[in-house]
Amino acid sequence: MPVHAATDAEVNALRDEVKELKQLVQKLSDQQKTALSVSAPATIPVATPTPPVSKPRWMAMADGQTQVKLYGSVRADATYDFKGSNGSISNGANYPLNKDDPKQDSLNVSAATSRIGLDITRPTQYGDLTGKIEADFMGGNGDNGNGTFRVRHAYMSLGKWLAGQTTSPFVNTDTSPETVDFNGAIGTGTTRTVQVRYTQPINAQQKILVALEGGDVEKAGNAAGGSRFPALTARYDFKTTDNKGLLQLHGLAHENRVAPKDSTSEEKFGWGVGVGGKYDLTPQDSLVANYYHVKGDGRYLLYSNSAYAYDTTTQDINLGEFDSAVIGYQRKWSPILRSTFAIGGIQYKDDSTYANSNLTSTSYNKEIYNALVNLIWNPVKNIDLGAEYTYGQRETFAGDKGDYSRVNLLAKYSF
């Protein structure tokens, strides 16, 4: 074979080997790139909370998530007592007895009923976290230019849970009539307690509220000791599908305890039940009513006596027991004019040791009631001007009576 022919064959063979090596290198390179791309973790974008939708009158904070709303009212009250003046703008249970020849024709005024509040909300993965802080100036004597700052509401709420101070589930604010009087008809409940509360919706029309409430559950300052446990309160709500009607059931249980010494204590169980309702007869007319039976409590319903009388000789706790009722008719005469007629009262059992223990007391009432009628004018947005006439009477366990007759005037700007 010629030499050059062998050389050509060797060169061609070398070319083929080089070509195969290049293909192998390229294949290995491609496989390595594929492996790296598969093993490299995918970049996951960081989730950012969706900014809440801005609501009217709410202000967004710097974090872009929290919103706050300032609200309140500037209010002035004036009362003129024709008889039985107690020197206060509120319908207290302490107006004087007729036998004492009480002063008449008395004017009292106040702006301490003005209030201010702040609502707070922020979205979370568990739903909206909300809070409320509200106060007025009725913490002490709020009459005739006086007033002391008082916390009304201070709570936070997330999902079904609430913690802080707010209205007790036992009281009847949803089924009480609108009044010019700051406190309302006798038998109305407005008690706000520090509580832990759980709300369980049943469906769109029904829900149950259960709370453990602290504080002075007995409202009895004449005995040492005090309850060792929080009060248990509950409420059941039922709304009609057309939203015309509301039915509420209320329950209360707590301990009454006197312990003047560490080795001496007496306990008795206090309880209460209530039912309330509201119904819109027409778009202009509505009825409200509520009824309670309570034993061993003096905290939750306005103008009730102390929960018990304590006998220091026998060391017995004698519980007070009473019924209360409030009924009201509300009428919208026009878009700017509305009225309420209401009557409310409390009556204690008078054949009890509790009643006999308080025969000489002029501040403990066997029964007390009032009736009122008002007219409220809304001339421009957020302004209410009201006038109300009230007649009331109280009777002590000894049978002494006290009457009062009053006109209450109101001017209020809400914001």
C-alpha cells in the first residue's frame, strides 16, 4: 500500500474520533446544564398583604394596613325639675321623699355627657383585628360644669373573640327606647364590664354570646370580701329574615361573698334571666320591650338596689329579688322629626328578710318607675335637638314615696 494512502486513512480516523469526542463533550455539557436547572430552587415571590379598601371617614396609617376612625359627640343637657329635684341631670333613684318637703323648681345643666372615640382595624390572616377606645366625662359628678374622664369602651376583637371593656351581654341596650335622658328609662341596662367574650354565629339570623366578666359584680360596698370568680353572662339573638324583628334572651350567674375575716366567709349564688324584643311595625313605627327577673344582683340594671343585705350578727347574706320591665313606642314623624313614649320600672319582693333589713333605709326602694315622652328634631345632618317630659315615683320598703316631674332639653352634634 502506498505510504500516503495509509496516512490519509489515519487522518480520517482521527477526525472521526475528534468529532465523536466533541459530540460527547457537548452531550455532557447539555446534561450538566439540565441538572443544574432542575436542582436550582424556584424563586417564590414574597407575599405582601393586600392593602385594605379605604372606607369613608377612615384614615390610613403609615404602615398601609391599619385604618382608624375618630368619632364622638358634643352634647349639652339641661333639666328643669318642677318637683322632687335630686340636683342631677340623670333620672336617679335618689330623688327626695315627699315627707321631707323637698325643693322644687330646680335647674341643672351638664356637658359631661359629651364623648369621644376611636375605632381601629387591621387585616390579618385570621380576619380583621379591630379595636375601640371610647370615653366621656361622667365618671363622677357630671352636673353643672363638673365632670371626670371615664372609660366607656376599651377592647380588641379578632374573629369570634373579644377582650376588654364593653357592654355586657346581659343588658338590654338593643331593645331599649331612645330617650333624651342620658341614662334612659328605669330598668334599662347600660353596664359595661371588663370581659372575655366569645360569639358563635348559628346562621345569618342567629348567634350566641358568652362572656366572663370581672369587676364589682355585687355592687355592695357595705361588706368586706367580694366574689372570687368572674360573672358568667350570655345572650341569644334571633333576627327575622326581613330584619324587622329582633328577639334576645339574656342570662347571668355570679357569686355573692362576704369574708370579713380569713376564717369567716359566706357565699350565695346570684342569677338573672331576661327577654327583650324590637319590632318595626312600619318604616315609621316600632315597638321595643324587655323584662328581667333577677335575684342577688344590683349591678346590671339601672336604679336597682344593692345585691344583698348582710347581717353582721348572724353573718347571713340576704339576697334582694326583683322584676323589671321597659316598654316603648317609637315614631318617625318625618325624615327630621321623631318621638318616643316609654315607661319602665323595677319592683322588689317585699316579703323577704332583705326587705325587712332595709325598712329604715331611705335609699333602698321597694319599687320605682318613670314614664316619659319626647320629641327630637334633626334640622341638619348630625345635629339633634330634643325635649322630653318625665314623671316618676319611688317607694321605700317603709312605704314612703317620692315624686318627681321634669323637663329635659338636649343639644347634640355627632361627628
